[in-house]
Amino acid sequence: MSSYQQRRKLKKDELKSALSTKDPYRVAAVLEIPSLSSSSSSGAGAVDRGIGKEEHLKIDNVEWGGVLGNLIEACECALEGNVIKCYEAHSSLHSSLNSVFASTPGNWLLPALHTTCRNTHTIAIAADVQHYRTTGRNDHSKLQNAVTLLQESFSKTLNDRKEYKPGAPLDENGSKKAGVLYIVNRLFAMYFRLNTLRLCKNLLRPIESRSLHEVSENKGDKVTYRYYVGRLAMFEDQYDVAEEHLDYALKHCYRGARGNKKRILNYLLPVKLLRGRLPTQYLLQKYSLHEFIPLVHGIRTGDLRTFNDGLQKYQDLFIRRGTYLLL
């Protein structure tokens, strides 16, 4: 038996065992994709096995063959460094899992769906980067394709008819709505990257009308949600709303998540400056927010030249963040 055949058999046995126990996190772990190898970024020399070579695996009358075959192929392509082929296989995996998820009672597959959504998102970005390096075209085609897959996952979780009960375990009786906020946050990140912010409203209305952003148990998901809603409000010139959401995100962000706090401050500080609220020098130094130091100093001392010099020096950075005109 070749090493490839051994890996194929091992992956099938792992998935079968995890599904048989209905352990939510074991199934999610099996669906993880190895880190993309840096040894062959173009995928040159990769073996052509055919995407999603046919597999059969039926558990509780649900056919998992589509998920399994594409999972094996995506893992092999990742090990070879063939990011384009890896995305193609993983997108097929995601499509198959969306169908399986919808037909499976309860919400015990939510961790598996979240893992798949995350991998679809990250592999799509890597595939688009590779496509740009190869062709010089930056059309975000893979990320746009990934959006449709996550939109389907969003629909499968949001439209579950079972009542969502916070605190209920992940099992065959739970509501799929328990996992909707994580997928919303992933879609927010994709919409911001693609500059399609108008699509955010399609997520906000159903989530807020059912208060799913408030009853969610996952603190990290709630913080991420408020971060993106705050950024969206900022771009819509609703600065009081933006400040409220970004303040919440900063206050409730995990204490040790320094990088996440800095990302929140990148957008919160321009809003506060606009509203006449100046941060302390300690805060700017603590989070290495050096680009704001001349701006704050200029406002505090009435030194317009220092303010303008700082704005010009960090102009490109502020433009990339979308905060230049605000400042």
C-alpha cells in the first residue's frame, strides 16, 4: 500500500469513527486541512488524482462520500503546496457539507461547519494571492466564490425552525441558529475585503431582528460582531453608533488579545478624535499606535502643522484602513 493510500484509509477511518460517536469537536478536527506547504507554491509536480475521487461512507443513512473524497484531495493538495487545487477541492467539500448539515438533525455538526467556513475563507485568500502572482490579475475570484458557500452556510443555520436555547448542548436536538454569528463574522470579513459593504445589511437585518447577536454565548463572536458593525457605522457616517459598538468591542475583548485590541483602536481612535475625545499618551505607546501620536499632539496643543505633517506621513496607512477622510 502506497503512502497516499495509507493516508486515504487513515482519513476515512478517522471520519467514520468521529461520526459514529457524534462528537462535534472530533468531527471538526478531522475536517482540518494541513498548513499549505511552502515547498511548491505553484503546485508544480503535483500528482493528478482527480478532485474528489469517489468515496463511499454512509453513516445513519447520510452519505458522507462527497465530503470525504474532497477532504482527502484538499489535504493532499495542501501537502503538495498546490493552493489553487486545494481550494477547488475544499470548495467542493464545503458544498457537500452544506447539504449534509441541512439534512442532519440537531446542531452537533456546527463545529465542523465553522472549521470548514474558516478554511474556505483562508484558502480562498491564499489561492487569490497565488493567482495574482501567476497572472498579474487581482480579481478575487476564489474569495467571491467562497462568499457564495458561506452565504449558503449562513442560510442553513439561520433558517433552522428549532428554537435557539442559549446554554443548550450541541446535540441532535439543538438549534442550528447557535452557530450563525460565527458565520456572519466570517462573511463580514469577506465583504470588507471585497469592498462590498452593501451586502452587510443582508446579514444585519435578520440577526438583529431576532436578537441573535445578544443571546449568543460566545463572547468572542459577540466582540467580533460589534467590531464589524462599528466599522460599518463609521463608513456610513454614524459616528455615535460606531463609537458605541467599537467601545463595546474594546471593553469586552479578551485581556491578552493585544493584536485584536490594536485592530479595534485603529478604527475607534479616529471616531473619538472626530468627536473631540483624545486618547492618553500611555494608550498610544502601549499599543504601538505611533501614527496617532502627531495627530493627538497637534489637536491637544493646537499645532495644525504637526497634525498635517503626521497626516501626510501616515497617509497611505490611513487610506488603506479607510479612515483618512475621517481624520
